[in-house]
Amino acid sequence: MTLYDELVARGLIAQVTDEDEIKELINNGKATFYIGFDPTADSLHVGHFMALCLMKRLQMAGNKPIALIGGGTAMIGDPSGRSDMRQMMTTETIAHNVECFKKQMSRFIDFSDDKAMLVNNADWLMDLNYIEILREVGAHFSVNRMLSHECYKQRMERGLTFLEFNYMIMQSYDFFELYQKYGCNMQFGGDDQWANMLGGTELIRRKLGKDAYAMTINLLLNSEGKKMGKTQSGAVWLDPNKTSPFDFYQYWRNVADSDVLKCIRMLTFLPLEQIDEMDSWEGSQLNQAKEILAYELTKLVHGEEEANKAQEGARALFSGAGDTANMPTVSVTADDFAERDMDIMAVLVKAGLCESRSDARRAVLQGGVTVDGEKVTDIAASYKLDDFSGDGKVVKRGKKKFAKVVAE
């Protein structure tokens, strides 16, 4: 099976500009391709994860990735898939986020010996002359055609700023610049980026008389990639200090039954033959598939040791087997009991399982709270510091939120 055929079989390809040429390039390791990442936070999140896995997959086949960090385009903000304008960031914040991205990307991409490149579009975008851009680049873009694209149409009713309107031109210019500087002949991105990517291929053709290619990848979870990685508590980050390896594992362990095999196919590096055997799995076997998915992805992001710990902690909680030491832990001290014993509502808030005492009260009265496996339905139930000594107590809200509370 060729690389292109494998990408199709894994459900990764959404649209391509020239299938035969793209097959020739990537199957033979001739593609120098780029994917862009705007540094809008100080960590990559699982919404970026799919792109990083694709870059790794293509690099393993001999193609050369260029990871483009949008230090320049982040000054504007991509309107694609948004109903409002992104918050403007300072240059200092953007620079800090860029450094964070660089460290995380090296877990997926081999930058040694010129096997890949990492570039920042601030290096060329920040020095551009406005009149020059209007003449040399703007002349090749039709406003009517730009407004026909979905990324702009959905913003027109609520108001599209001129600042954001320029984003497509900036992204197109990135491809143009990378083509000239590094021989970059292909761009990859999510299927919501199709219009921006076409702008780049068209600019190269018009300005240089050369051909370049674009391919978009299917976004996970029923093409709702913008929602991917969102939980009630916020985004799921790749930085272990923002989302622990255990919580990362649990995010994937809890994907919907209808999405688990799709995720395994798209994101893991397990052989397709092994994945095909899972197609007939039902019921409890899907839980096994979720464990496989969660373990493989946690190992990829955080390493085998952390993946083992996360799996042990999850099994200890849900199946009564495994090491409870690997559960997320919250410490309580004498200061927490200075005035009185902690009632169950205070324990839930301290453990981060409820946002407030009123939220905790509802959880208890609805019967969704247990302490060491015993249901707690009395909001007056209280605990002393010694109750959490030794191995502590596992406090659980609902089926998926829990923490081990330990006396310090």
C-alpha cells in the first residue's frame, strides 16, 4: 500500500488540488510540505494533534516537513470557523507562545540533520511594505471571490473587520515565500482552511508560473475539529502542566463509541490490518478499543512511562485493578480544617470536582457523589483531616470526574 493509499484508508484526506501530482510527490518522498500553527496560547492542544501526527507520518516516508509558526499571522487572527474576532495579543505574548510551541513539536517531528524545518512567518510578514503588498499580492485576489468563501460569509452578518479580511492574503503569502525560500511545494491543513490554501497555490501560479499543491485533512469527530479537545473545564492541552497525562488519557478513554475506531484509524500508528479487525467490535470490546486509543496517544505525547501510569490509575478507578497512586491527587492540610471539619461540599470544591458549594450541593442531592465507592447523599456529611491520612480517599462525581484526596 502506498502512503497516499494509507492516508485514504485512514480517512485522513478531504480535498486535494491535483491528486496524481500529490501521489507522485508524497509516495516518493519528494514533498516539502508545510502546516501552519498560530501561537494563540502557550501550548499546543489536541486540535493541533492531528496535524502533528500527519507530519510525523509523512516524514517517516521520507518527505520533509516545515512547521510554520504564525508569529506574524497571529497579530491578525484567522476568522475561519469563528463567530467573533480573536483577542489581540501583544508581541511579547506571541514570542513566548512561539517558544513553547517549538519545544512541544520536537516530540513529533525530527528536526535533526535538516530532516525538517521550523520557521516563523513573523520573519517576513513583519517587514512587509504595505504599498508593495497591495501591488504585488493584492492585485491577484478578487474581493468577490474572497467573500464567497465560507470562512468570510459566516462572519459578514456579525461584522468582519478589515484586519481579519487580510488573513487569507497573509496565509497565501506564506506559501509563496516558503516556495521561493525552501522549495516548499505542498501545503496541508484542516478542511476549514481550503480557501486560504487555494489562495496560496493560485498566488504561486500567477506570480511565478509554477505549480504547487494543497491537501486538506478530514477533521475529527464528525468534521467538528474546532470542537475537538473541548471539555467542560476547557481545552485539552499537550503541555502536561496544563492537562496532566492522566487527564489526557481520560479524554481519549471517554470518546463516543461512534468515534473511537475513527480516532484509532486517524491518529494512531497501529497497522491498518490490526485496526480493521476491530471494525466488528461491539459492547465491552469498544471499551477495550478506547483503552488502546488512550494508551497509544498518551504514549505518543507524554511517553510510555506516563501512559502506563495513566492506564494503571484509570483501571484502579473504574475496574478495581491497578495502582491508585497514579490517580490525580489533591492534598488537604490542617489549614483546611482550622475552623471546622470539611463537609462533603467543601471536599468536592477542594478536589476541583465542583465549581462552587451550590454546584456541589446539587451533585450530592442528585446522587452523583461517592467517597471510596460509597454514595454520599447527605450534604451535612463531614470529614476530619485524619480521614484522608494514609492512602487518602477517592472522591468521585458522576462517572468521569474524580480525585484522590490525601492528607498532607
